[in-house]
Amino acid sequence: MRSVLLTAAIAVGFYALPLEALAQGQRIAVVRSPENVRQWPGITQRLQQVGVDYCILDLSEVQAGPTLQQVGVLVLPNLETLTGSQVTTLDSWVRNGGKVIVTGPTGSLSQPEVRSQLRTLLGAYWGFPLTSPSTLQLNPIAQTAWRSSDPLSSTLRGGVIIPASRESQTVAVWQADGTPPAVVTTREITFFGWRWGSDEVATVDLDSAWLQAALQRYGTTPAPSSFTAQSCTGGRGAAQLPPSPTQTTPTAGRPTTERPTIAQTSTSARPPATTAAPPPVPLAPPVQTAQNLPEDDDAPFTPPPRRFDPNRPGTLAPAEIRAMQADLERLVGRYESAQLSAQATQGDLSGTLSQAIEQSLNGRANTQFASTQLAAAPMTNARQGLTNFQNYVAQGDYNQAREQWRLTQGYIWDNYPISGVIQTPETRAMWLDRGSIVRAGSEAGLARIFDRLANAGINTVFFETLNASYPIYPSSVAPEQNPLTQGWDPLASAVKLAHERGMELHAWVWIFAAANQRHNILLRQPPEYLGPVLTRNPQWASLDRQGNVFKPNTRKAFFDPANPEVRAYLLSIVDEIATKYDVDGIHLDYIRYPFQDPRVNQTHGYGIAGRTRFRQLTGVDPATLTPSHPLWNQWTQFRIQQVDQFVAETSELLKRKHPDLILSGAVFPLPTQERLSRLQQNWEGWIQQGQIDLLVPMTYARDTDSFEQLTEPLFNRGMTGATLVLPGIRLLGLPTMVTVDQMQHTRNSPTGGYALFAAQNLSLNLQQVLRQSQGQLGRGRPPALIPHRSPFKAAQGRYDALQREWQFLVSQNRLPMEERQMREWGRQSAAVAIALEELAARPSAPNLNRARSELTTFQRQFGSWMQQYGQQSPYQVQAWQNRLVSIDVLLRYGEQVELRRGR
């Protein structure tokens, strides 16, 4: 029998290893990360049904080679983001005999070089998701080798796995056009083409049967067993709650590793399950070319590094300890704030805050929240993790402190509330990139993308309309439509599709970036091709000091902002879009000079017009200046003024001819002086002049700690004026729960919402989470309440959400306050609510002044009212204060757009 199996195994490209080939002491490890924590209950259920003993390995630990020494088989379920060091570690481990089972879009959101490295390691890669459920069926040649007591064939929604090496063999296919591969193997790798472990994708029986069959390849015969999954590094790993400091050993006095499992403590605390969503419609299959590269990514700008390395062993420096503690404190604060918002949304609230206050002060118990009171358990456990971290630091046990930091972070991500629609009105924007538009290929293809965005609750789309001088639509102003979209009008289709779904469509236009060498590759043009506009008007180009047009660090060529003909041409494009199409806004990108470094005498702006005009002003050719010259600051200011003038001209054009359109700008969040010196982008001035409605800073960061470093300086009240700020979140390589955590930070800050970059990186996992937490838009549903469109109504809605949280806490007697203060707080809170309601219903200057006056009075006293609560929850009180500031900004913005423009 074994010879028959061996023969069959050879036929499909692998050898079935005998059981004894797995050395004693080696284990099966299942990797857990923020990307699969939501699927973890399903993953666990399947592992238990198969009956396999396994340990849990946190993804961050994969970088530590010794961790894998006692692991024989590694399961990577649905890990879309891996780092280069992790793939290198896996490659070395596989070369030494390790076996891997990977599932779903593994590595699909990793950096391009990492995807290439991973493709070589796995011998296959996730190609693209199928657009409809298909039947999974074994290849006839694999029937004998792949044995299972349960059927291995079923109909489900999966994706195409593309073999990438000579050893790769297709074990199963999809019964769809072309019968594409569904399961691919090499000697060391088994690759499942669906999100294994997700209840919304496949049944427990099917997933269990495939896991059992895959393990048999490696000589493991699972048997029923009962055990508690342990961490591969000791203890109960990622499946545990933080250890309680009250449980100590008799000798050391440190927290023990005995701790309750999540299942034992938090099941009832989790939000109730919602009805399963219909399977999402995927974006068009991605093409692995330069077309997929983010074209607004400039090499000289990199996100700030994390202020500590949680994976580095050894002693922690005092600065690292402070940074880790501050990061954990803020994470716990965001988590508690998200839990409070979810509980208040789901609670069966009735009456008003004032009535809740009277009930509380009169000692009448409120029983309607009995079930939701249990949700305090996850908050307590998260805060306990912070305490344990502090205790380990105090004891000098830095390795345990790092481990506790990771465990608490994992626990929070696992319990982050995502069920229940967030009721705070906010602008939820997404950049819809040209690559995704081109791949859509038609209005029907584009409709699938808009369905996904609407399913995720996105209410504003920045639609890439002008890229590297190519309009995506047939233009009478520009010399040539983008060759990749000729034959149809994507912009007309996008406007129609967005409005049908209750979404806004803003035309995203490249301003001073005139040509792109990456785009030239796609169009089969020479690398130095200047594009259709600069080729016809080479005198419009911006040059560096050496006379170069293309910038080596970005591979882009720029227009000269100092050239009046350039500005007139670009304004005519903006006017054409605003006149010809029913767009809701214009979104400016590349509204700046190229990146430069004056410290090493690398600057830009030496176009013919720029040099001539500056020479006329000063009598000096700017090409002769150096940063030490007395006129250097004047040269910098001259270039700043050229960009400022175009923004002013665009704002004036839209207010005069298209007053209902929103003007926004994608900007860099660099400190002011550095930004003015390096790219002459003075967005503070645009705000102070009331020229733009939305500021969209590209605050791209790999973790929320760095994201906060970038966003916090933006919320200085003197900088925001009457402009709404939408921090940008870059999805490429960002785990789903880190994305959710960064979004929570925006909700606790004085923002107008957020913007996600970009549609091509919207994973199915994130789409599902957003649908559950934000609700859906679409045909037959009421349109979204968008702050930049209805600021006074949004201000009322935001204040209602605040009152709901306060009412919830008061009803549970969780908001300590003296009786006199509580009554005064309730009275003034009601006065603000009434004033905002009146303003939203009847916008007028008197109603606006009244609302402002009531809100200002309320804000002045808010800190004293919340003094006691702030001692136990300082983050939450600060978040409430920030949200009150956001309401004040909405009132100022509403004065500008609703009253002054007469909307």
C-alpha cells in the first residue's frame, strides 16, 4: 500500500513523508497575525475538528529563527502582508526541512520585492479572486494521493493560484473558465486558493478535510485529542489574555503564565454576530507590472520610524520604555473608546441625557444594559496588560515586558469591536487609482469596484482623472486621452455609478507632475518621453540646476509653476472637468515642486519662466544662488508663491463658476519649514485664506504610533481654520486591524474623517470589517451624511453621538461627578444640543452664533466636569474634547460654505 501511495505521490510532484520523518519534538505551528484574528475562532474550530496538536506562533516571532527550530509544519492562514526578513527566515527554515501550508491571498499586499521573494519560496502565488463561487475539484492524477474521509470537492468563493516553478503541481482546479488552479503544491509547500478558516467562505468540514489531507502529505496522521493550544514560545501565546499581576509565584513575585483563555472570559463581551454579508465583488485581477506601483510615492519622503523595536532582545533604554508605555496606553485608550462607542450604539437607550442623570441621581437602577455591562471585561483585561507591562519593566524583566506588550496588542486587536454601525458622521474617502480603472476596462467592470466601495461604507471617491498629463476621459483641452482608456469614458461612468450608490465623486488631478517614466513603460514609450503636453511645449518644463527634466529619485517630470501658460492650461482642464461632468469636487495632487534637498544644493524650479521672472524681480539668476546666499530665502519664497497663486486661482474659479464643488488637496505632513524648503507646499496659507475645503495629508505610517506622530501636529487650532482635515491611511502592507486602529485614532481627533490609499489595496478582509462597522451604501439606501457637504447636520450628528456615550455611562453609574456638577453639565449639554438642532434645521447667522456661544461655554467647563472620570480614563476625556473641537471646526466650515456661499 505504501508503494502505491508513493507512486501516486511522485506522479503529482511530491513524496508523502512517513510519520517517523517528523523528528521527535517537532510540532505543527499556526501563525496568527492582526490580519487573521477575526477568522481565528473558525481557524481554531477546524484545527480542533481535525484533532491536531498545534502551537500558536505570532507573526512577529517568525523573524526569530530559533523559534522555528522545533516546528515541523507551519500553517500560514490568510496572511496578506509579510516582511522581507520574515520571508528570509521562512526560506532558510524550509531549506532545512520545514513544510508549509499557506492559504488565501498570502503575501498579496507585501512590498513588490517581497512578493517576488515569496513567489520563489512557495513556487506559486495568489493571482486574483474569482468573481463568483466556483466548484473545487481534484485533478484525476491526485485522486489517489489526496485521501480524506470527507469530500474534498465543494462550491465556494476562492482565488486563482498561479504556479511559479517547475516543481509546482496543480492538485485541484476551479470549475470555471479555463479551469484555473485552486490548490498548488511543491515538495515543501501546499497552497490553498481560498481563505481557509473563514466561515463565510467554506464549511468547517471542507476546510478540515483539506487540512487533514495536507498534513498526511507530511506524515502527520491527526487523531482526536483534547488540549489547550500553547504558544510556540511558551505559555498560551496569542490565545491568552494578559496575565494578572495578582497571581504570583511564591518566590519571584512575578505574574505567572497561567491565565484564562479568551473563550473563557470574553465570549459574552463580544458584540453580537451580524448577518453574514453577501460575498464581496473583487476588484479586477491585479497585473504584476509597473501599473500597480503607487505613483504618488516619492522616495525622499519616508514614514517616521517606530520609536522602539518590540522584537529586539536585551535591555530597554529609558526612552524605549517611555515610548512603549505611551504606545500601549494610547492603544488601550483607543480600544476602550471604540468599545464605548460600540456599546452606546448597540444599547437600548431611551429618553435624554438629562433624564438619565435624574435616574442616576435618584438611585433608580437601569436594567436595560445588563447584557452590555459584561463588555467591561475586555476593557479590564486590556488595562491589566498595561499594568503587567509596567510591572515587568519595574522588575527589570525586559524580555517579558516585550512579550506582554505584544500579547496585549494581540488581545486588543482580537477583541476590537467591529459590529454595529458607527453613527458619527464622517467623510470616508478612498483614492480610486488609475491602475484599477484601467483594469476595470468598462462601466460594468467599474461598477464592481464601486459596489465594493459602497459595501465598505465609503462615501467619497477621489477618482484619478488626470495622470501624467493624460486625462482619463476624451478631452477637448488636453492633446490626448490616456491610451489605456480610449474607447470609453471612465469619468462619466464613475459619476453615474457613484451617484447611484449615494457616494460623491471628486476628480483627482495631477497638477504640476507632467510626465511619469513608469507610465511610459506601460504605454511602450521611451523612458525619456515627456508626455503629450511637454512634448508639444518643452518650454513649460521645470528643470533642476543641472538642466534635467526627469528627477532621478521619482522618475517624474514637472511643469514650471511659475509659467503663466502652464497655470492657464491646468485651469482650463479643471474648468473642463467641472463643466462637462457632474463631479462633486476637484482633488489636487502634486500641487508642489519636486522634492529637493537644499543642504546638498539639490533644488528645482529652474524652468525658463521661473528663472526669467526671478531675474526680473531681483536682477539675479536663481541658478547662481546657493543656500548660503542672502537671496536664497527670497528664491524659496518666490517658488512658494507660484504654487500658492495656482491654488488661489483654482479656488476663485470654482467659487465663481462652480460654487457647489468641493476643493481638496493631497499634501505632505512634513513640518512647515522643512516642507517649504523641500517642496514649497504652503498648505497652511491655503487654509488661512479659506481656499480649500478639505486638507488630505498623506500621513502614511506602518503602525498607529507613527501615524499619531504625523497627525497630531495637524490639529493645532491655528492651522486648521475652517478647513476639514482627512488624514490619509495607506493600505499597502498594512494589516487590517492596524488600519482599523488608525481609523479609530482619526475618530478621536479633531478630523473631518479619513482617506484610504488606495482602492487597489482594499482587501476582502478589510472590506468586510468596514461593512460591519460602518454600514453599507448603495441603491435603495439613504444617502450618507457627509460633513463636507452638510456641516451643520454633521455637527448635530456628532454631538448626538457624544451624548449617547455620556448617557450610556451615566445609566450604568460609570461617570463619577458631584450632584451639582452633574445637573449643571446635563443642563448645558441640553442647551448645546438644542442650539445645534436649530442650526441644522434652519441655517442662519443668528442660529450659528447661538450654537457657537453654547458650545464655547460648554467646552470651557468640560474639563472640570470630567476631572474625576479623567483620573481613570484620561485618554477618553481627551478624545471627547477633541471631538468637541471637531464640532467647532464644522461650525466654522459651515459658516464658510453654507452661509457665505449660500448653499
